[in-house]
Amino acid sequence: MNTTTTIRISRRTKGVLDTLKKDPKESYDLLISRLATSNQKKEPASDERSIGSKMDREEPGKKQRKPPEMIPR
């Protein structure tokens, strides 16, 4: 029996997911499954996961600081 659940994502994340769709009619379920399957082999380092999570938690419209290594000198 297939069951469904609801998840909450930011509009920014939804926008990113929309750009990753192969077809406008592709479901988010299929898209997320495809991304999860393709990334199983390329597991990010723990510090990369924490950066992404931190960015998702920040308030919309709030200026984000660039990491020091990304600031041109």
C-alpha cells in the first residue's frame, strides 16, 4: 500500500527543485527519489551538509555572508 506524507520546504528550495526537474510534469516524489539515488555514491562530507542545513534555516530576505574563502582579495 502506497502512503504519502507532507513535507515543508522553503520557497527557495522549491525553486531549486523546480530547476532540477527533467520535465515540468515530473513529480517532486520522482525528482527527490532520483536525486537521492544518484547521490548515494557521492555522499557529501559532514561539513558540507551542515552548510546546506544552515542556509536553509536562515530567514528569507536576510543577507547571507559569504564564507571567507569566497571573498575576492
